[in-house]
Amino acid sequence: MWRHQHGMAALRGGESRPLDPPVEGRVVIVTRQGCHFCDEAIGLIAHLRQEYRDLVPEPMIVDVDTNEGLRSRWGDHVPVTFVDGALIAYWTLDADTFLSALRDGPSLPAVLP
């Protein structure tokens, strides 16, 4: 069962910036209802959870439209995926990037939105 919550740790200019209320969880995905890219990212993580049970935790899914701070920062970039509070991907998520962040720790994408 996917868990939904509002708020998260977000990166702005390479620095961690908490949003209120904070979200606890190793993997956080900021999504929007009706977003097919969001559905694809959630589906990919669900598939990887089956294949890598010991590595891939259940994600915390946060609806971008439930918090004005999230909507103003990430509204056009969903899905936005965080591992250990660090941004690893937006718009699309690929398995290699996601698994690498879980195994080796997250690194920032080349270009932040």
C-alpha cells in the first residue's frame, strides 16, 4: 500500500530546504493526479520493489497540489524523486539512476529545475 503525505525536504540551489510538514521516508516522489509520467515512475518503483526487495523501500508519495510551497517549487516538474532527502530525478525516472542512488547514495542531477 502506497503511503501519501504532505511536504518534504527539497533542494533549491543545491541546498537542502525542509518544507512543512517534513516527510519521513527514504524514497519520496512528488506527483500529481492524472500525470502519466508520475504513474510511470510509481510503476517503475513498484516493479523494482518486487525485483530488489532488500534494496527498494516503499516510497512516500506526495501530491504536489496539496501544498502551495510544493506547487510553486515543483508544479511543472512532476514527478520529482528524492532519495535520502536529495533530488535524483524530475519528469522521468530511470531504473539505473534510482538503484544507484539507493546503493551508493544520491547525487544531484546535472541541471536543477
